[in-house]
Amino acid sequence: MKDFDSFLAENHLTGSGVYRITAENIKNVGLFLPRNEFSHKGDFGHGLLIAGSYGKGGACVLSAKASLKSGIGLLSVHIPKILYNILQISVPEAMVLIDDNDFVFSSVIDTEKYSAVAIGPGLDTNEITQNAFIDFLNKNTKPLIIDADALNLLSKIPHFETLLNDSTILTPHPKEFERLFGKFGSYRDKIEFMQKLSLRTGVTIILKGGITAISVKNGDVFFNTTGNAGMATAGSGDVLTGILLGILSQGYSVQQTAKTGVYLHALAGDLAKERVGEVSLIASDIIESLHSAILKNSF
């Protein structure tokens, strides 16, 4: 675990509204209480994952598996036709919706029956998908997680904030953040910008990194200090998106989802490191340790 006080001092992040995420305050959220023995899958939400394109099918596989491991009741994955067999074989627990296009996301989906939606892993940034993405944003009313290529598509839309509501989570890594919001003189400037944007729009921002920062709609910022350098690997962000979708679909608030999802993702990465080390750690290892991370934070 990183030294939080030193991190704050080095980046001149002092004052009110700055917090560290801990195991204790994650448990206090009460996400993983014992389930009623008469509950059924409909009690735990139905999420929609819009992901994948030709050559990027692995991203939606990772996200789908992570979502299912996070307690979601039902998961539907919208993919191009070419990924149909891959998804049905790799993730048999998920239902599959087929796009009209063989290779990319091109058609808008009615999201009314879903509890929450995640869009972006492996999506691609072609013009067909760009148009479908804009159309989707104009029609969607459900809690939404925007990640990966969907963030890159978002960065091309002038005044994109007007298309987002306060049930939206953005999950950029530093380069995606730069594409969305521009360059900043310091890390502190970046955090202050996140606070102001979340306060103004209600959008939750998860800035991924060695210490991940989460800004929420009241202007508070939460920092996660668990995790390790082995998690800097292809697909790790796709896993986080799946975890967030799994939690958000169960009816928890955006703030609860963001804090708990980031913490569990990092903790699962630390547990994976204990098994395989940092050098050999891959995104699938994080998914394989997710159940242990959840058990550590259950009552």
C-alpha cells in the first residue's frame, strides 16, 4: 500500500473533501451482505455491455467475465456478428445480442429493460461507431459507464458534457483523460479540475493510475492506494469496467459503485500478485482473484 500522507504532501493535496478508500469504509457500504435464500437472478440486476470489434474481442470477454463475477444477476453483451461464437464459448453465462454490422458497433439499442449500461471495451473509433455512439448517448437514460474507445469517441464530441447525466461514470487512464480534457500543469491541477467538473455536471470520474482518483458529484475526491504495478497490463481496465457494471446493475449508487469497484479491482490485483508475481500478472489473473477480494469484504 502506498504512503497516502506522503502522496498528498508531494502533490499539495490538502484540505477538506480529500479521502482515502479503506477496507473499513468499503465494508460500511454494505454491498456484499448475505443473500436471502429465496432470492433469484432478477433481484441482482440486468446489465448491458456494449463492447468489441474485429480484432478486439478479448476486451468484451474480460469485461463480461468480471461483471458476472461481481454479483450481477443477468448480463447481456452487444457485439458485432463476428464475435458471436467467441462470446458464446468464452462466457456461457452471458446472453449475446448481435449488431447489424459484422465487424463494429453500428446500431442503437433500446436500454429500457436494463439496470445499467457499460460501453467501450474494444469498441473501435471508426465513423460508423462514432455515429452510433452519439445516437446512443442521446437516447440512453440508464446509469452508464463509459470506458476505453468510448472515451476516445467522446473526446471528439464538442461539449460532450451536455450528453451525460449524473448517473454517468467516466474511467479514463491518463492519456484518455488528456484527450478528453486537455493537458494540465500539475497533478493537483488535474484533481481540482475533476472536482469542479463533477460538482458542475454530477458526472463521476475515475482517473486510473498507480493511485486511482475518484471525483464525485458533491466535489469530494477519493484515492485508492491498493494495487500494484503488475496491473499495468492489457485488459486490466476492461476488467474494472466489468466490475463496475456488475455492482451498478445491482442498484447501488454511482458513488458506492465507483469506490467499491476500484478498491476490489486493486485488491484482486494484489491477491493475484501473491500467486503469480508482478511480471507475469495478466488481466485474467485479476478476474480469478476477484472472488477472494469480495470474500475479504463480505460480512
